[in-house]
Amino acid sequence: MRRSIWQWVILLVLSVILSVTETTADELSDYGVSEISEINNYVNQQHIEANKVAEAYNKYRTLSEEEFSIWKAQQEKEYAEFKNSIVNLWHKFEEPTNKDWVEYSKDKKSYSSVDFENGIAKIEILKTSDDPIDTIKTRVKAAVQQLLSSKGTMSTIPVTTTDSSKQITKQPILQSMVTLKEENIIDAINVNHGNEKRDVVVTEKVLPDGKSKSIVLTFPLTPDHLQKRMRNITPIVLKYCKQFEIDPSHVLATIHTESFFNPAARSHCGAIGLMQLMPASGGAEAYEYIKNKKLIPAESYLYDPINNIELGCAYISKLSKKYFGTVNNATANKYCTICAYNTGPGNVAFAFTGKKKVGPAIIKINTMDISSVYNLLFNNLPYAETRDYLQKVNDRTKLYLPSE
């Protein structure tokens, strides 16, 4: 399991405490009653301090409704300020999406984006008219190194970070997904010498203000980039599918459709991570389902691939077993669960009865054959997005079925 620096600190503190406790137990005969009392008081105090550290660490990762409301308002304010600062500089704003990973450099003068659906990486740097080629190459080199080494950021603000406690993955996100050598990508801008690399497309753009310019480099990821990201998380998926007794092919197809296995995924409406969980709705419901606590997981919690997959699997399990558990046919249950993950159980019920109560809808579902259930959902769901989602997840499930 991936741990942040604070978690390692907590574990270290606890290990020291445990070692002190064990030593105390082994050497009780060497101390009198007062000494033993002092030692016990010391150990108890250390436990209290360690618990305070753990609570402080978890505080910012799970929030009450009131805390979440305050936190969300602050994050939205900071995001708007950041966006404005980018627009002032670039006259545009490249925004992260569920399939596009975007990170800006700390000075905001370059950014990278990766389209995980189509397997295309892009680096763009600001350019002034008098920039010599060597200066441009130096800046491109820094941007390329930033992209290839980045482990993502759990922050609302998409700026690269080297703080391990705020990074999403343990290894660089693009590790083994780019076969082009770093120097070849950088040398591709030296078009004056005729050595532009065929796999790296270099263009000079005029920005929306009509005056500013940028240099853009695009290059492909490996053909199997999606499979590589999938393999990185498959052990986590298998663990939680076993725990919640759900089908791994369903979960993998869900992740494929939700994020294209992009661990830094963030939708325009605020859904986070691989399984695109909304903190205050699906995320909170899944958290309560498994932790028995009414808390809202913050972005930093949901960006963690392990946490995200655990909660996503829990939510699928709850939809399948609690909401649609009395659907007699397993395939009909799967169709309803797929749709509910995207649009909620009420809208699924509405497709069958015109009302959002699940009970009467299930009664009707249990009188229908499988093809009729699918067709009714596909034709009657309130949103075209969910109809498309049902088809994609259902089709992609076949990609992840065990080979016979």
C-alpha cells in the first residue's frame, strides 16, 4: 500500500512506542512500582501524541459536511484565482478532465497535458520573439523532465509538486509509456538544423491575444499505454473485488470508461480519480458504507488510487446489493448498477416507472427479459450520457473477462 511521508512518520512513531512497550514488559522485574508507573505514564502519553498526529493527518482527508462546505468554497476560490492568473499570462486555460492530465510548471510559463484516451502527450512553453534556440531548448528540457518524472498532484491546483505527501502515485505516471528518448524530444525543436524527429511534432502557435506565441511539442505514448496503466492497478482492483464480492471485469470496465486509467482524473463537475467519485455524494456514501462514519473524503483522499478503488468498489457493491439486491437476474442487476453508478438509483427507477422509487421499479424489472431491460434503460434513461455510459461499460466488460 502506498504511504505518504506523514503515514511513514506515524508508523515510525508507533513502532518506537511498541518497542518501548515490549522492553518495558521484558524488564519489569528490574523496576520498582514507582518506576513502572512512570514508564506506563510515559508510554500512554506517547500513544496520545501519536494519535494526535494521526488525527491531524486524517483531518484534512475526511471532513464533516460543514467542514467540507468551507473547504470547497476555499478550493473554488483558489482555483478561480489560479485560472485567472493563467489566463492573464496565456490568454487561455488548459483544464484537467477525466481523460486529460494537465500540470503547469511552478512559474506557470509551461505546461504539459496528456490525452489518455488517444495516447498523445503535449508540452507547451511560452515564447518571446527574441528567445534564442538554446534558451528555448533549456526550457523545453525542463518541461520534458517535469512531465516524464511527475507523479501527479493531489492538489486542486494542477501545478507540479515534488512533495511526496502530495503526489498521487509512487512511480512516475508515464513510466514505461514513452519510448522516445528525452534528448530526442528536446532536439526536435532544433528545426533550423533539419533534425526534427518524425515522432515529435513541433509547432509555433499564436495565442488567442493575437500577439503572444508558444512552442508546442506533441508525441505519442506507447501503443499499449492503456494496458500498462490498467496493469498497475489490477492488484488493487482484485483485492477489493474479492472483499466486496463483485466482478473485476465490471470494475475495470468502469475505470476504463470513467478515466481511461488516469489516476489524476478530474471532471468538470469535480469527480475525482480513477473511478471518478464525487466527494459529497458517491464518495461520502461509499465511505459511510465501509467505515460507518458520516464523513466526506477530500480530494487528497480520493486521488489516492488505493482509497479511490476501495470506495469505488464499495459503491458498486452497495448499488448492486442494497439498492438492486432483489433484482432476480444477475445481468439485469448489472445493467441497473452500471447506470446507477453514473446517474443514481432514482434515475434508473425513473426509466422503468416514471418515478424515482426503486422498489416498484424492481417489481417491473423482475417481470422482464434481459434484452427488454437493456432496451428500456437505453431508450428511457433521462440523460443521453447515461445511455452512452451503459453501452460503453457493458461492451468494455468483455475486454476484461478472464481468457478461457
